[in-house]
Amino acid sequence: MLVKNQEVTIQCPDCGHTKFEMPDNAQDDDLITCNNCGLQKTKSEWGELGIEQATKVASNQAVEEARKILGDSFK
């Protein structure tokens, strides 16, 4: 199975923006703000959101790869 390496950027769930304002040396309970819409979440909440977004990307890639493998098996 082919493993793709790619960088996944956290996107604001409200507006899709990828730029945020945060304090230096942010701790898990510090607020981070979307530069576009102003949505605020704690650093740990943004981290959880990033994991969810990366998991979706990886899942989609796994499904695509499985379809290719299964498609090749039935030719």
C-alpha cells in the first residue's frame, strides 16, 4: 500500500481560514483566535480539531487506495 505524506493545515470550522493569532508559548487552556472570523478556541480544542481534520484526510486516502487495489484485483 502506498503511504502518502502530506502536511495538513488546521482550518477554522466556521470560515475555513488557516491563519490564527495566539500568545507566545501558548498553553492548552490559552485562547487562539481565527484571524478571519474571530472564532476562539483553546489550544487543546484547536489541537483536537486538527486531529479530526487530519484523520478525515487519511481516511479518504485509505479508501482511495483500497479502491485501486480492489479494482486491480478484479481486472
